[in-house]
Amino acid sequence: MLLGALTEWIRGAADDINMVAAVTTWPELLTHPEFPVDVVLLDLDLKDNIPVSLKISTLKTAGVKTVLMSTYSEPGLVREALAAGALGYLVKSEEAGMIVDAIRAAFDGESYISAELDEALSAGTGGGSPRLSAQERRVMALYGAGEPVKAVAHQLGISEETAKSYLKRIREKYRLAGFDVGTKVALRKRAIHDGILLQTD
């Protein structure tokens, strides 16, 4: 019922968005005749025990951009989703108009996180860490995970120079906050400490 209402609302609210599929399960999406699509609005709460990071990487491999929706705005979940490559994250209690904004932003390869959620993310870092934008967090996660700048740029659909400027800005913000992340190792440690990058064995 909710899916039907959301589908109709998006169709009525945005002439420039062509809704081609509305499905309730992950397998239905992957096997839909219209797949791959440009943007997927993915519910985080499908209760199918498939990690969200795996879903996002599967979609990314297919050239699909992802905007996540969830009942929760738990900072750890949001950071995990952004680190995995989601371009947007919406909480279901937010205004419906934000959905259209997020879909349009993702289509253009841009991040979309509401101001309220962005504030919660920044507050959640703690320890005097600087406030980073969604795109800065994504750059830091990918670079901290070991990706070279060229690969970071490719994954985010930006130029290598833009990726370098993001890294420069990140390092400057941390320097002003009293943290030295001048090396890749130091940046990785800080990314893990601030919950931007998940610790892996």
C-alpha cells in the first residue's frame, strides 16, 4: 500500500522522473525487465538479511545510482551506506518533496542528505572531529579503504583533480580541528575512529 502511494505521489509530483518499476523485494528488482535503471530508491528495511553494502555495490556495478530510505537515521547506518556508495539517504518521516530532490541529485551524480540528518551525522562523530559534507565523507571512506585517488574519482564520477581538492579540504578541516591526517595511514585511522570507514579484519 505504501509503495503504491509513494509511486503515485512521485508520478504526480515530478514530470521529469519516469517511474518504470515499483517492486517489494531485491530479487524482483534485479530481474525486472527495465533493470538496470538510472536511479533506485531502495528501502533499507527489506528484512532479507542481504547487507546494504552488497546491494549498493551490485547496483553500482550495473551503473545504477542509489538513494536509500529508512525508518532510522542512526548515524552508523547512514555512514555505512555513504561509504558503500549511496548518493542519498532519506528518513521516511521527512517531507515527501525531499524524495524528488534526492532522486534528481542522484541522477546528476550528486549527494543528497537533509540538513537535519547531516547535523545528526556531524554530531555523531564526536571527539572534536570536523564537520564533513556527504561527498567529503565518501571520498575519505574510499581513500581510507585503500583506493588510489584515480579510483576514488572514477567511483564517484568526478575528475581526479576534484578528488584531490576534496582530500586537501578534508585534511585542512582535520588540521584546524587539531588532527594530523597528512598520511594515508593517519587518514584511514581517523576515518575508522570517526565511523566514516568500517573497521575490517
